[in-house]
Amino acid sequence: MTGTPLRVIVIGAGTGGMALAHGLRRAGFDVAVHERDRTRSAGLHGYRVGIGPDGSRALKRLLPPELYETFKATCARPPRHFVMLTERLRSSIELPVRPAVDEESGERSVSRMTLRQVLFTGMEDVVHFDRTFTHYEKLPDGRVTAHFEDGSQDTGDLLVAADGVGSRVRRQYLPHARVEDARIVSIAAKLPITPESRALLPEHVREGIGLVLGPKGGTCILHTMEFPWDREGRVKDGIGGNDADLVEQWPGLLFDNTRDYINWGFWASTDKFPPDVMKRSGQELIDLVLEMTPGWHPDLRELFRLGDPSTCFPINIRTSVPVPQWPTTNITLLGDAIHTMTPGQGVGANTALRDAALLTRNLTAFRDGRLGLHDAIRDYETKMIRYGFEAVLASKKQTGGDQPIHKPYVGRLALAGLRSYFFVASRVPSMKQRMADAMHTYRGGDRDDDVPPGPIPGQ
């Protein structure tokens, strides 16, 4: 590529879009991100994102080195265990989360708000807030113009849809690419970590992730998030060295209200919820979860009761319907804009980051004259469609309202079968190890990745 740098317009300042913007700017591209939120601190973004090896690998390649170090310093304490429990808080199986052997191989926990602030750091001249995309227009010279509700517009050589599950770009570009209900509703809330709330958690859940499998398909995830700063935003005692310096100097903390918390999320098939669940207030949702869990352990019910109503909201889980590869143009998509998935495998954000790293790598090859622009995008889409839709289907199989565990009578047998399997696996070391290895591998721990090691060439 010679002359004027390729101009890339990114619609959406979520995890994937911002990671892509960092990578492209470092590679010398002219990039602009348009975000519908009015400010960098808008929205409810305080819940956990699990960043596995795929995500860490991508972030290391895309972010400036000092910002990647800030990302690591602002993560919560990493989980040490993944614990499956009954609704009476009896452990079915406890799997160790494989410790990191290097900075890319471990499992990290980060608040969505914190990750958002990290990705906005140093990008004030790139991100344009309060820009709601309406449509794009292809120009005679081959470029593309994005139009926004406020009457503004932006023209570039490549348009990237990173605008999430309701992507307006996708609706115009690929109207046949549908998103459907997964027939699952989830209710999530947070509560501060205090000595009293911490005591309500089983020991290994305090240091990891708990997954409660209850009757009628009722399921609950429990995350414990502890950060390097206290409730006043000061670096905690015991946090020293470079991490302390990075947290103290990080400007994003000014916009981040994240403090130590327990996050719970309860879900079941849609037919178990009242028709007006999506319209209920935070307190009404907490009361509903309590109504739906009468036989659950008192400590779990107390965690539900202590949920902060202002943080409680419902989610109608949706999932993409895979489509065949489409003809390549100078419009492409990443993350939830093309492969929305249920939280069953916990890889949505990691897959979006993988997209961003792969697209940056291919556009860098175009910059260096090793690929034409069409070939660079085509290769990206071929690989992204394969691994993205594989993750969609695997996640739906894990968390979908049509799974046997949600059925009236079969569900009891399915739950009993799962518990029996976990009982045996917990007592057979080889089975338990295979489960732990599979969890690590699926999140990219042993992947022969599409993106080679090291920084993006030319950075």
C-alpha cells in the first residue's frame, strides 16, 4: 500500500471494535470509531468478562505494550477453580483453572466497564461518541460512506461492523443473516463484597467461578471480582511494583465505577418466566428469582436478596443463525455483529478479539503488498466464519432453551444424569483431568492460532 493510508471506519466501540482500532492505528492505518453511547462512561458495563488465552493473545498483539500492561494490572484476581454445584450448594465437581505459564496462557477476569476504559485509553482522537449509525452508501469510486442520525457522515475505504447483536450494518449488508431467540432469559445483578456476603459463598467459589445446576433447568453463575484498588479508588495494600504504578497513573480509573463485587446471573428457559419479565424493575426481578428458587440453599437465596436493584436487569439471550460465506466487498463484520452466541461457553468476547487480531494481521499484509485488499478481507472472512459459527453452535448446545434439561419430565432425568457423570468424574482422576483440559483448550489454551506469535508485522 502506498500513498494515503487506507481509511477504516468502525461502527461500534465495543471490545472487538476498539481492539481492532488499536491494532490498525499501530499499523499506520487511518481509523475512526463511531459509537452510539453519548460518553465513554455511559451504559451498564460492570459485569465480568472472562479473558482466556485467545483474548490475551489478541490483546497483546493489538494494544501498545504499555496499555497491555495496564490491562493486566487492572484485571481482577484470576479464578483458581471452576466449581459445579447443586442448588443446595453441594459440590458436584471442582475443576482447577490451569495456572498461567506465561502472560497469554492463563484465565483472566475483568469488569466490562474496566476493559472498556482500558480500550478507550489514548484513543480520544479516534472515537466519536453520540453517533448512531443509520445506513451506509456505496460511492462510484468504490469507497463507502456511513451516515448517522445527527446528519453527520464519514467516508472510508473499508467499513467494519462491530455494532453488536442488533447490528444495523448487518441488517443492510446481509439481510438474510438472522439472529434468533435462544429461548433463554437471564437475570443478573451485583452486590458489594463484604465479610457477610463473602461468607455466603462456598470456599472455592470465593476464589473462582461457581455454576449452580438446579431443577427445571434453573442455572446460576457466581463470580467473585476483586480488584487492585479499594472503594475510594486507591491502590490496595499488598499491590506493589509496576502494577501499583500503572493503576495509580491510569486515567481510565476516573471514568470507572467498578469496585469489588459478587456477580450472580440466574437463567432458565423462556417458558419458565412470566410474559412481562423484560419490563420488570430491578427489585421485581430479584423478587422473581426468589420466587423461582424456593428450594435453593438459604445462602444462595440471600445472595439473590442482597443484589443491588439498580444493577439488576433481564437479558433475552439471542444467537446467530449460521449462514454460508457471502461475496467479499469492502464491508465486513466482527464479533456479535456476525456471530452472536449464548454465554454457554463464555467465549463471545474472546472470539471478537480473535476477529480483531486476524483482520489486523490481514490488513497489515495488504499494507505491505503481500495481499490485495479483496484477498485480505476474503481470507479473514473465511476463517472467521468457520471458527465463529463453530462457537455459536457449541454455545447454543451448552445453553439453549431446547436442551433436555429444560423439559418438564426429561429434564429431571437429564439433571440426574449430569450429576451422576460429575460424581463419577470427580472421583476418577483421568476423567477430571480431561474435563479441565477440555475447558482450557476450548478457550484457546493450546490453539494453533490463525494469528502467529509476536506483534503485528511492521509495528
